[in-house]
Amino acid sequence: MTNLDKFWKALLIVKPNTQLTVKGDINSEEDFNNNIKWNTGVDENNRAITTTVNPHSEITWTAVKVEMDKL
């Protein structure tokens, strides 16, 4: 299982149905903070509205990493 696979599985454990886009890999807190675009809704053309600021207080690098380490 790749690290990115672990990230996705861990994310689903921490908060199911979270929508986001990952560019690159998630190997560190820096990657977590810089390589994710979080979906916050859709515009009038049904395209995703994204932000680089994590809108989910329960999804932290620490929480995700704990779950990744269990896999």
C-alpha cells in the first residue's frame, strides 16, 4: 500500500465523505498543509469551489498520521 493510499484510508477514518484534491503525495505535515485543496461547495456551473485552508477542525495532520501509522 502506498503512502497516498494510506492517507486516503486514514482520512476516511477521521472524517468519512470529505471531499478534497491532493496534488503530489502526503508524507509530512508540510505536504498536508500545502498539497491539498479542500472542496467547500460548487459554483453555478457545478464546478468545485476549493480552498487551501482546511475547513475541518477535526482533520489535522496528527489525527490523519495516527491512522496512517495503524495501516
